[in-house]
Amino acid sequence: MTRGLGGALQRELDSFYKQITSEEYTIREVTKGAFTQARAKLKASAFIELNELVSRDFYQMAPYRVWKNKRLVALDGSRLSLPSHPSIEKGFGLNVFGSNVDSEQSLALCSILYDPLNLICLDSQLLPYKCSELQASMLHLDKIPAESVVLADAYYCHLGLLFELRQRNIDFCVQAREKWTEVRDFIKSGKKEALVKLSLTKNQAEIVDKYKLDKKEALLTCKFVLDEQFGEKQVLCTSLIGPEHTTDDIIDLYKGRWGIEEAYKLLKARLNIEEFSGKTELAVRQDFHAKIFMMSLTAELCFPVEEKLRKEHRQTPAKRQKTINKTHALSKLKDVVIGLFDPVKTDKALESFDRIVYKTTEIVRVGRHNKRRFRLRKTKSVNYKKI
């Protein structure tokens, strides 16, 4: 499952056992029925624990990248289409999504907590689609390290969440909601930045009671910054209000949120996260968290190669600098992951991975910006697999 089961299950099993037995030709060792029975005994949380192990070891041992001595974490969610099965309907429910829909479909809300500088997924949640991104963010709170900065779009600009972050000594930089009176007044003022105090409302009474605050303490002090990049106006709301954080710093900081959009591109377009190897709720959760683990493991293994490239390019003009090809790195991981779990082959597998990733690089195109296009996606049936 950590290799990604994109093709027909029996062919994937035959290929897997051919590799681990080093046979010249394919010999059937395990049937797909046996695999289905075996996976029913495996909890999806096993992959969550593997991902936590990767994350813990990385931040303990690697010279990871930071922004002004603070770790960056980004929050975002997305919709996933699920296969049709009674266990899926029970666990995620049924939804009618879009116009002119003649049947109900099971959907899920996928939410990840992501380090956009180091490309590590700190936490992931797979929830029924009726849950909101704000509800999902509350489940991530315990995984957000103190003294870090949370980046998020306007869906997460909620007073309760922002106040909760500050109580945990976590900073934030989010896109402000245009419907806020304070935001509209700020835009009318024509200022580039302004310091504001936001009062918690009755909707946040639980948070006020949780921290036993009076009315004077139930205030959120933050800064509004006007961002006019690419001809569009948006207001950023941040808790970084010190003189050392200039307007340009905040605008550049918020650009780092794009890293989580790239993470979803890897998950959906490269790892094909919506192509599940089974129809049950357990199979869906296993595949989802296994691919999150694959993405984090790839980032951890690629980090030394990226550091080597950065050192080599310190004197190189920006137009000639290169970075690793993440899609190729993910593909290579499928080949070496077996060796990573075999102590005898681990060193050889890592050497092979480093060598091929280092040789497969792409030019960094600085400042490239294309307008985002929204297109309807056609879901694929799990009955039709790749050859």
C-alpha cells in the first residue's frame, strides 16, 4: 500500500512479490482475496503512526528550513470522491453535489496540516463532507508546534480559531474575510497596514469560558495588511505586529501558503489519491493515509539532495538554479520502498534514491504566475484500472 496501488490489485501483488523474491519471471505468491482478508486486520492508524515517526525524526535530526526562526505550517482542505459501498455510506454519508445530479454520491473532506518549506505533512484528517474546514482545523490544533506561524486562506479566518492559536503561542497569517466590518473600513481608509483589535462574540463563548477570560481579555490584537499582488486586492490578517515584520515581509510570507496547493496537486494528480484500491471505508482510509505517508517520506529522503543543490547554486544566477523533480522522486520511492523496510538493502536503496533524484532536476522558474482555471473533474470508477 505504501507503493501506491494504482493498477489492478492482482497485477500489483504479482509485481510486488516478483521484486521481493528477485525472481526472473512472475510467480503467483498471493491472491487478491488473501490480500483483502489481510488488510481487514490492519488499522488505518498504522500509516498515521508511520507519518508521525517520519515527521518526528525529521525535525529532531535535520537542519530544517524556517522563516525568521519560526516554523511555517499551512492549513487547507479539499473534496474527495469516494467509491460506492455500504460501509462508505455509513461512515461518510451521501451527498448531492452539483446541478442536474440524478444520483447521490459519497464525498469526503480531506484536510492536511503541511509544512510548505520542508514539504512534510504534520497531520491529516479524512472527514464526512458535511464537516467544515474550520471543524477540521480544530482537530489539527494539537499537532501545530508552538512558536510557529499558520498560513491559511479566508475559510480559516475565524475569530475563535485565531484566538485559540494565540492562546497556544502560535502566530498566524491568513486572508481576512471581506464581510468583516473592520476589513471594509480598512479598505476604505486607503492605508497599506493598520493595527486593529477584534472582540470575541457570543459565538466564541466556549473559548472565553475555556480560558476563564473577562471581557477586557477577550480581545484579539492583529494587523491588517493590504496585498495588491497580481492586480487583485486582498487583506491579510496577521498576529505578527512587531516593527521587525514589515508589510513586504507579511506579503512574502503569505505567498508561502501556495506550498500546500502544490501538495494537493501531488496528492491528486501524481499519487491519484482518489483511485482507491478497495471499496470499503477501511480501504479508503488506508489508501489515504498511506499516500500521505509516501509524500512525507519522499520529502524527508529528498531533503539532503535539496540541501546539496542549494549549496551548489549559491553563486548561480536565479534563472539557472534547479530543484528536484518531485513527481519523479515519488515514482522512484515506489521502487526503493521495499529496500527501506529491509535492513540488508536499506543503504543500497538510499544510495540509489539519492543518485537518481540528484540527476533528475528541473529549472526553478522564479516569478511565474498563471491564472487559475477551474474545471469540472470526472470521477473514475474503481472497476477500470490501468494496464
